[in-house]
Amino acid sequence: MPIDPSRYRLCLVTDRALGRGRPLVEIVMEAVAGGVTMVQLREKSATTRAFLEEARALKAALAGRGVPLIVNDRTDVALAVGADGVHVGQTDMPVEAVRAIVGPDVAIGLSITDAGQIARADAGAADYLGIGPLHPQKTKPDASAPLELGGFAKLRRMTGKPVLAIGGVKAEDVPMLVEEGATGVAVVSAIMAAEDPEVAARAFVDAWKSETR
């Protein structure tokens, strides 16, 4: 597998609109100092050039820290900066097509919102799955209905792949998610919108530690 599964523990998904006007790299590095183990760069409105420049800056900042950089949607940007992975959704390029472009050493994640999606070949070809949204959330206006814990648990039991819970996830959700077999959590608002991203990230790390002692 291209990425050590332990790196899936706490994935920060970026959203510059939540960053209080602060530089994205600054927020990300504070979160990494707090224990973030993987970063997914998500830019829904940036131009290709701006996206590329941001990805290059993050790749450089994360160098030597053992924190993989995942690029959301844009396989071309991921290749251009030597990212560790690409994360795609149900309406993006199919996983097998992404694999043909990036090769075997780049991780591919896939968003899953229901049982029908998790049963398809696309999910079988991915390296890891992001299952959600767990709770109602505002970072994606077109988000599916929340699964809540019961829905997440049902989908998690349908796959043996690494699974990240996403969508309004809070530190207090971690104990229940660990119990239901989550490999990790993907967090947006709880860290990106925090006054202190390092402290916010550490709250998730502490929650994981309390469950794995």
C-alpha cells in the first residue's frame, strides 16, 4: 500500500474559507504540530495555477515530516507536485482511470456516502475510503444526508479497506468511531476554523490515545 495505514489516523482536509484569513500553509503546519498525520488539499474554487502553487508550497512545508499530502480531485496537480495521493468523489474520474495515470505508488481515496457505492468496483480499486458525512455539516453545500454513527458502522462493515469517517467529525466522536472500526478521521471545520489549530488537532490525538491504551 502506498501509504502506511497509521498515517490515516488524523487527516486534515483544507478549506481556506474557514481559515480566518490566515495563510493556508500556516494553519496546516500548526495542525501538523498538534498531531495531524495526513493532509488533503481541497480547493473547489481556485484556478489551476493557484491550486498548483498552493500544492507546491504544502509539499515543500511537509517535506521530511512523514505527513503525506493528498490532492483532492485534481490528478494533474497531484502528479505535477509529486503528491502522495489523490482523493476523488463519485462524480470525478473513476479510480481505475486515476490509477492508470498515477501508477501503483500513489494512494487513491474515494468518497462513499451509501451502500450502493461501496459495493461497486470503483470502491474495490481504491486504497482507502472516506465514509460520510457523519453529521450535518456546512463545508459542502451538496453533501448527502448524514449517516450518523449507525450508518457509518453499517458501511464500515462492508469493507476491509482503511476507512476514514468524515463530515462534521468532532473529537468526542472518536471513541465511538474507534469502536466501530474506523481507521481514522478526516476533519475540516473542527481544525480549520479553530482559533488554535494545534490545540484543536491535539484534542483528536488525545481522543485516539485514550482509546488505544
